[in-house]
Amino acid sequence: MILDYKKLDDLSRYKVMSASVVPRPIAWIVTEDEGILNAAPFSYFIPLSSNPATIVVSIGVKEDDTPKDTLANILKTKKATICFANENNLEKLKLTATSLDKNESEIEKYEIEVKKILDDFPPMISSSKSALFCTFHSRLSLGGDTTPLILEIQQQFVCDECIDEKNHINLDNIGRVGVSFAKIVKI
């Protein structure tokens, strides 16, 4: 079967792409605005380049077609902390997939423990074994209701027991492998 992407609606195209480009890492993107911490799960992101060290994350819109809090916060503050998920924090990750009001914090509502690692960035999820501290690099304008952002990695936290002297990293991150969180594997 040949799928003509020009003939697929946006939702169908997303479903086909997200079920085909797998596994993808799952992580929280933690942002902050006016003292409110936002922690939203994302699996629609991937490394883009190692020089400069960048990733691309695609962020959709809310049901009312307004920008998601993560997008609005990154564009406003130019900062984000990406915290990789593992089996120990999967249940909390699932809870944060629900949409909250802009003035509500997933961190507070779901009692997610965070720790401040770098003063200039939002805190990281304490149970994550690795986190990327990123600044806004650029925004791609492709049309449609998804906004791809390029984020530049400034620093990375890796728990001491997960990295060796040669910078080999061994994490137990989980990844999305299909259309639902029920199909999650370690990557």
C-alpha cells in the first residue's frame, strides 16, 4: 500500500508517522512561567545535530487551538529541561499527559519530586537519570498545527552510576513503540 501524504488528514498523517518512526524516547519537557512549573510528556522529538548539539521537538496545539503551555513557555523564557522517563516514573508520566489550565502545575498536582540542578534552567524530575538543559535555538514554520522547535543542549545531567570514564552512557530510558503508552519498551 502506498500512502499519499497529501491525501491524508493531519491526524491520520500523525498516526502513521508516530507509529512508523519508532522507537522514540519519551521524556518530560519541564518549563516555567511566572513561577508555575509545567511538565508535559513528549515522544515527538529526536536529536538533530551534535555540532551544535541540538534536538527538534514538535509541539501541537490544545483542543481549543491555542498553543500548548510548553510551546508558549519556551518561546517566552527560551529555556527547557528535558527529563528522560524510565520505569520508575512511568505512572507519573502518564498522569501528566492530561491537559491542565495554564495556571496549574503538573508537578504540584501529581506530587512529582523535582530538583534544581542549574540555577538558570527549570528543575529536573528527580527520578530521571538523565536530563538535557536546553535553550531555544529556532522555530520552524512548516504550516499546520504543529510547531517544530530546535533546542540547543547547553548541559546534560547523567547520574554517576550511568556513565563511565569514556562517556559511555547506560540508561534504562523507555521509548514509545506504537500508538499507545501500553507499548513502551526500554531503549
